[in-house]
Amino acid sequence: MWLWLACAGGEVAEGPEAPPHPPPPHGPQHPPLQQGPGNHPPGKPPAGKHPPGPAVGGAEDLGASWRPELAQTVPALATQPCPDADGDGFVDAWSCPGLASETLDCDDADPAVGPAQERFVREGPFLMGSVSAQAGADEGPVHAVHVGGFCMDVHEVSKQAWGGQGSQPVEDASWQDATAFCAARGKRLPTEAEWEKAARGGCELGANPGTCDREDLRAYPWGNQAPSCERANHSQVGPGGPTLCTADTWPVDQGNVGPYGHINLAGNVWEWTSDRYHPAVYAAGRIDPGGPSEGPEVRGMRGGSWNTFSTNLRVANRFNDRVLGSAVGLRCVRSPTTPTLEEVEPLAYVTVSGTLTRGGKALEGTAVYVSAFDTRDTKGADMPPPGMSPVEDVRFTPSGEDAMPFTLELPAGSEYLLFAALDDGSGGDKEDYKAASGSGGMGRAAQNPVRVDGPVDGLSIDIQALPAP
């Protein structure tokens, strides 16, 4: 239900006569995508249901994310000799990694593989993370990360490639199936660092190609302009609630183009990474990081999807499958590098429970969702900022009674805001999409904020009807 609640940036008044009122989040429209040097045109995004006017908010401001100590030297890489063993007109990426990505062949033994299928991302540093007003606490500190050269699929894996029909991306892939799919092709899922470097670009692309500089903190795969329906397939929210750019996924060969030529790294479908998710793994000096070596099997996802908000399109935005409420697909990487697993204190999840009510009315509908937001992300406010993702989001079947229990598993050691939303059975259909979450009302825990150092019980959330638009 976070798709609706994440835009609730205003006050939630108490009492039956003053139900929660979610004001609009952000994502203004801008002119069509401008192609950068070295990018091939992705084709015009399909026509679809566009918002009637600008939504609220704007582009991510990364001005506060730069620090002089982030400057790192970009190593010089070989540009010759450059064999073309398969005669396809593109030279071997691993022999000449210093050349432009669109000239390089990721598998010089196979003429069916070229830069139209896989794009090379050169070895070297990039700037990972964000501490902007739109960033979550898990995105900092901003730090320089060194990543070895790798090749990433230009497109998200299509339904046809997955074993079905259609040029649209697969959007129901499990992490296990995604891992197996890549392995069967001699590849693997990207790490979070590899994915973010492909989406943001390395330090060789900034004002000074020999070092990391301010210009290397690009907010989105296309640059720093705010998301729009022309740039990415996602959901924009205005006073009337969420409105989709299109009511479905775009074909995998249509959409925004990243700094190395990859298509739709922002929007369309979330993409799996190989890492275990951990909110506090970022630190200076990381080289080919692969996430925690041990801990819960919670996996990272990146990029946003057709029914998520503008803030999820930021290259630094982190997500995980504890809040798997949207379409998720994949793309694979080819790399000789074995990611380095990192030694961090594993996350410890504990039980948080309570009771849901609906002002004396029966809890009836399709689903009721309970979400928890870390107060480090809400930055002291009693509601989450527009577009902020929760730490946990759980779906329950309404009991039909006037009260029902709920249980969450949350990482110990933090403070949370808990909210609930009731889907009364309307919306959620791609043929006539509207946000179903909150259609039957919303509410928040009477005990907010809730400190979780160990198991917590006795919480209470009363769901109230939303005001008429």
C-alpha cells in the first residue's frame, strides 16, 4: 500500500470527523528526453495515460552530496590493440576497455553479441549514494566506489526471452529465478554498486575525465532534469491521487537511455541485484562491493517501476523485497570480477504486532496493508516525505470483523512510523488503473513513533475514510 501512502506528506488529524488527508507528491513534466553523446535512440515511448498537468515536486538536488574528499583518480585504460575476432565491426571490450562503450564488443567470440545487446561499463571509480532531501537514510554517506569493468544487458529481460511472448519486460521474476536465468547464460545479477554505476555513470564522464568531480553526481540515468512521462514510465501524483504515465510496462527497447547506453534503468520495472540488502553498508574505500556476507535473505532492487513514484527513479534510491509491492524484472551482467562480500553486523528482524480497527465498522475489502517508515527517513516529521519508501509493507486479508490483528517483522534498533490502508476492492486493474491502496480508508498507529529494540505488541491503528476529492 506504500504506493499511495508514500505520497502522504501532510497532517493526519485525529478523530472520526477529521480523516487522514494525503496531499500530492512530486514529479513535474518536462520536455522529451534529450540523447547524450554515445547513446543510441531508444524509440519513442508508447502513447498512454499522461497526467493532466504537472504534479508536485522537482528534480533531486545533489548539491549537498559533494565533498572535496570524494575526488578520486580515474585510471587510464588500454585503447589498443583492439581485436575484432568475430568480425562484427566492434572490438573486444576486455582488450580495449578505454574506448567508448558503443564501439565495444562484450563477447568477441559471438557475432550475435554487440553493443546493441550489451554495453560495457569501464573499470574505475564512481560516486555512490545521496544525502539529498529526497534520499533515504540508507543512501548515505556518499562515497567513491571502485568497480571493475563489466558488461550489462542493454535491455530488461523481455517476456519472450524469459520463455513467454511479448516485447515487454518480465515483471514477476523471483530473485532465485532471476539468478538462475543469468547463470544459465554465463552471467549473473549486477551488484548494487554495478547497477548504480551503470545508471549514474563513472567519474570519467564528468567535467574532468581524470578525476571524480561534482558533475559525476548525476541524479537520473538521463542527467539531472526532473522525471517526466516522456523520460520514464512511472506514476505521477497530483491532487486527485496517482496517475500513470501508461497503464502498463513499455517494450524493453523503448524509454530513457543511461550514460553508457542502457535503456530503462529508471522506471518500467524494478530490477534485481545480487546483494543482500543492508541499510548501513556504505563506507569509504569499497572495491567491487557485493553486499553483506551473511544475514537475512533480503535482496536489493533498483530503478522503480511503471506504478511507482518519481523519487524511486533516482539512481541512488534503494529498495528491497521486504516491500515487494510492484513489478520486478531483471537484466544480467557479464564480468570476470567476483564481488567482495562485506563484513557488517547482520540485520536482526523482530516482531511488531497490534490491532487494526475501522471506527467500529467491519474491515471488509480486497486487502489491508500495514507499512512502517524509519524515522531517520521521515526526518522528524510525523508523516513520510513525498515518495519515501517504507522499511516494511505487509498485505493482510480483511477479517470482516470490526477488529483484526497485524504482525510485522522490523529491523531492531530503530524508531518507526506505522500506517495502514484498506483496499475496498476498487482500482488496481491495468485496464482501468487507479491506486487501490487507501480506497477504503487510511490510519496510523496511535503510538507513533514506535521504538523497536526488541519485540513490540499492543499497537493500535484505526482506519478512517479519506476525504472526498
